[in-house]
Amino acid sequence: MIGKLITMRGTRLWKGVPWAAQRVRGIRSSVVALTTYIVDADPHALVVERAAEVLSLTSYAMALDMLGVEPGEKVEEWGSRNLVGQDLESWQQQMIAVATMAPATAKPMLHIILSLVNGEEWAEGQADEAMDILLQILGLARCMIVWSRHGNTANPHLHLCVIRVDPVTGSTVGSDWLIDDLHQAVALIDERQNRARTPDALYVARGGAVYDVATNALVRDAQGKYQAGWYKPFDRKRNHLPAALREAKAELIAAAQQASTWAELHLAFAEAKAVYERKPSGARIRRGSSEVKASLVDPRLSRTRLEERLGAFEPDPAKVNLAFEAFRANLDAQRADLRARREREKERVRTRAAETLTRLPAGKKAVFKELIEAEAQAARSAIGDAFKAAIKHCTDQRRVEHKWMAEGQPAYAPVSIPAIFLPGDNSVDAETRGKRDSLPKTLDWSTEYRDEAARHLFTDHRHLITLDEPECIQAIDDALSLAAERWRDVLAKGPPAFLHLVAERSAELGLNVVGEDGHALERKPDIPSPAEETEPKPAREADPVPDPEHEKRVAEAIERLLALTYLPLRRTRPSVDGKSRRTGDLELVLDDPFGFYDDYLKDVPSLAADRRIQEVFEEHREALFMDLSARLLSSPAGAFPTTFEEFRECLPKTDLKLHRAFRLVRDDEDFGAMVQKTHTIRSRLEREAQTFSRQQQRQPPLQHTQKQQDAATLSVPSGPEFDVLDAVWSKTRGKSHE
């Protein structure tokens, strides 16, 4: 038998909400989620209250694995202990009330799992007997418990949700060593029910008493009384130091004390057949197949203590892999170079903004100072985003040595630096009026340029231009033309291939572009190799022929999707640029216990990678946001929701499909942006209404029809920042005047 004990996570802190209220809310959500799962075997219940941490099916599966959930399990039997009533809702209310009685208990709820192994099954009465032994040894017999026996899995198991608070006294029950006590209880259950003991068991039971496997010391007598201090005669803490390290403990301590350098320490440890290795959180000592934290062997062997005497940690020279060290050095060097470049470019923007302010007349400086600084800050953020992606590509290649070896010792692949245009040292600002082929879209402090296929070519951040397609001729030509119109000199930065292409295009367009050295970029002639001159170019591969069956399935899926409302959609990954999850794929979540769409859309997830399906998903998401925006705009004055929970309370209670779709957008940054923009519109409309009211008080009364028309005119938001919700407001305003 295997035992697992999970302490449910602590309460998340919410700004502006009293701690006591947060704690009650956290306890309530955890109790309801776990007890619902235990009696229903619905794994979705376990992660619904931690939906903020589940962004994809992969992380969803990982969360279930951490919580001890097996796929396909079913409830064979369930019940409660020390609870009144027969329904789950009543039990949940009692458990929540008792859990809040002990404010000093940070995590009052436990999730305990007893799992059978090797094809074992529960005989009649054995599950109750196992619970009796478990709760007695852990000291939880008086606690409120909801339990169930799950089957239809490779390993039948028991789930227990325990509130470790005495319902009479309100005090915390159980020792500080619950996991240790759980291992002892498992040993007693194995003996009582004649089950096979797991090979790595820490304890063994004989005659109702529990003994330590490593030392054969009595840990708990036949009456269940714990033998305090049983481990002290063996020079052990209550951490079960492996025998291989326990035997060499004195030798390792002496070696560390006698060493004057790290090389001497590694040599002495090697003679003791041990290895001292650095880890991110400290150090570990390995001997044979046993490995533990160095401080658990003895506090004097901790990395902090040794570095105080021996200096910064140095690896064992005999075990240094020169090829791996070169790989890591190249990676670290480029990552440091990217960070240094990022700071230099940010400083360049900061300096240019300061120089712009100094050139302004005193009267204009006060007016434009805030705007210029905000624009410069937006440009610095754009630089940070551009370099963030490059640094991430660099960091993604990091490997520990054994994984690097297992992957075939790959060479470090240098990462291309971001391709950007900046004003040169002698540049001056000018109005840009040129016509370009790419299509602009104005954002807050920047303008995106796309081609006719909606491909993102480059972004104008006023202080710099970043290229998203550095190999596209159209992107380079339009970006160069825009930069040359605005600045006298254009400074180009990026990988060599990009600079070579910029030199070629700037010469063709007759523009002055310089490199980092301040000199004009010069096109380097291409010198083909003999192989390139003699070998013919390969023929272009023909476009793949569409699969008729696939096209039919996609068409049918689109037809079904367009006939529905409020699809349960979720972003599966962040965008490449890290700004928002807008460019991430959408995922259809078919985990609804009511099965609204499961059978109707069961084939859609397999087609989600198709661009046309994603376009339909985006249309559904946009329609949902427009619906939510309209609800926000029409909410009563002074009742604009400020939290997710308040927003959810505004939705119709009976519309379960809307609630389910709404829950899945909680952490989508598009949702946050929509709420913020709607709030801005709402605030502006309220201000305009107040202004209109004051004007009406000062002016002679108008005819009713004219007043109504003027009010409608004042209520219409204007400006590019309101483009997304214009249609929503027009629709809402129209309904309000009908």
C-alpha cells in the first residue's frame, strides 16, 4: 500500500480585501472543490478553484497528477465521519464552519490517499479498518471527514478530506510529522490486512508494533504509543538519513573541516566515495544511490557555511566537462550581451527624450513634458519586449549537464538580436507624410503595419521601429522610408543578414543608413561558391493538395460552431511577444459535467489547429466580449464591477453556458483590456452627462425632441481609443432610446 498526504494550498492574497475574509473564501473554495471531487470523481472540481493556474490541457493534466488523480476513476462507495446529515452540501457547510474556528492553522484541510498496489483489491470491511488505523495513528479520529473509495483504475484507492480541527475545542489536531505518521499507519495496515510491503518502505509492523526499517528500532508499541526520541541513540535527526551517508557522516565532516580549498574537499570526498554538488538552492551530497541535501547530513556541510571559509563554490576539476562548460559559457555570454544591448537602447531612448525636452520653449515644455515622457516609456517597453523574446530563445537552450549529454551534446545556436531602426546621432524629428504599401493600425503609443494578408511587418514606436519580418523586402522598404522621413540619419541594428539586406535596400532607395559604428552601411558583394555556380537550384515544391475528407470535416465543424453561442474557449499559450495572449491559439474546453456541447462538438478539438477554425473561435470570443461590454455599459450608475466575482454576479444566474464561457476568460489579458476600455468609456460618458446637465441648467429649456437628440450626441464616444466598442455602444444606446 502507498500513502500520500496533500496539504491544500494556502489562501491567495487579494489587495484591499481583509485577511479574515480571504481566508474564509479560500477555505470554502478548497472544501467544496475537494469534497465534490471525492464524491463525484470529477477531476475538474479539483482545479476549478485554481483555474488561474491552469492555462492549457498540459498544465491541467499536471495539476491532476499532483493531486493524485487517475483517469477514469469511479466512486465505489462514499460517506462521512463526525458529520451530521446525509447530503454533501450540509457536510460542506459544517466543515467550512469548523475550519474557520482555528485561525492559527494556516492550512486546516488535508487530502489523504491510500492506494493499493500489485493488483490488490479491497475486501469487505477492509476500507473501514484502514481508515480506523490511519485516523488513530495520525490523531485525527475526532475530525470531520468526507471519504470515498474509488475504483475502475489500476490501483484502487481511498480518498479522505479531513479538517484537522477539533470541532469541540477548535484547536489544531495531529502532530507536526503527519507524513511520518502516515508511513507508520501504512505499515500497520499492511500487516493487519496481510498486504505486500513496498520495497522502499520506511517502517515495518510486527505484532502490532512499528519498527524502523534501517535500524530495527521500536518506533510505536503494540498499543500505538509513539516512542519519543527513538532515533537519538543512532545519532539521527528525524529525517531518515540514508544508511550510506549515515555511515560516512563523520568522515565527510572531518574532510570538510580539514580542506583549505574546494579542490581538496572534492578530493577528500572522492576518497570517501561521495560527491559534493552545487544546486540552485544550496548543495547536495551523493554517495552510491543515496542523495540528500548537504545540510541534512550536518549543518557544517551546507554550502553557505563552506563558502564562508573556502570562498565561492568551485566544481570538482576531475569532473569538469570542457565541452559543456564551453556550451554554457557561450550561452551565458550571449545572454549577458543581449541584456547589455537592451539597456543601451533604452538609455538611447531616454537620452533622446531628454534632449527633445531641452529644445522645447519654456511655455511648451510644461504642456508636452508628460506626453513626451509617456511616449519614451512606451518605446522603452517595446525595446524590452523585443529583447525579451531574444533572451527567452537564448534561455530555452539552457540544460543541466546530464540532459545536455543525453541530447547528444548539441552546440549552442546563437540567437539573432532584434532588428530595429533608431534615429542616428545627427537625426532631427520631422513630419512623416509618405505613402506606403503596408496598412497601419494605430494603438496606444505605437502603430502596427501589416500587409494585405494581415501579416505583421513592423511597428512604429515613434522613438524606434521594430521589424517583425526582418527578411521581408516590403517591411524593410516601408520601415526605411518611414524612418528616413522622420530622422535625418537612420541607425540600423540587427543580425548580419538583416544589416546586409538593409544596406542593399537603402542603396536602392537612396537613403542614408548607418551601423553601430556610425559609418554608412555598405553592401557586401555576394561571392557564390563553386558548388553554387554549378549545382542547379532545386525545383519549388508543389503546394500540398487539400484532403477532401479533412475539408469536409472542417466545413461541418464551422457550420456547427456558427450555430452556437457562448463557446467554452480558453487561450492555450501566451503570445510570442509576451504583450498579451491575443495571438495565442484558442482551445475548446469540453469538460462540462452537464455535457452541453460534448457530443455535438466532440470532433472539433482535433481540428483546432486549422486556421479557419481558429478564425471562428476568434469571432466567438469577440462576440462574447462585446456582449460583456454591453452588460458593463448598461450596469446601474455607481455599480460598475471592479472584481471578477462582482462581474460574475451581474450575469444571469440561469445562463450556465455564459457562466462557463466567462470563467474561462478570467486570465485572458484581452478580457482585462476590454474591461479597462469599457470602464474608460463609462467614465467619459458619465462626465459628459454631468457636463450636459450643468449646461442645461444654464440654458433656456429646449424642445423634448431636441434635448433627446443633444443628449444622444453627447453620449457617443469618439477617438481612436474607442474603436473596439463603438458598435457595442451604438447598439446599447439605440435600445435605451427606443
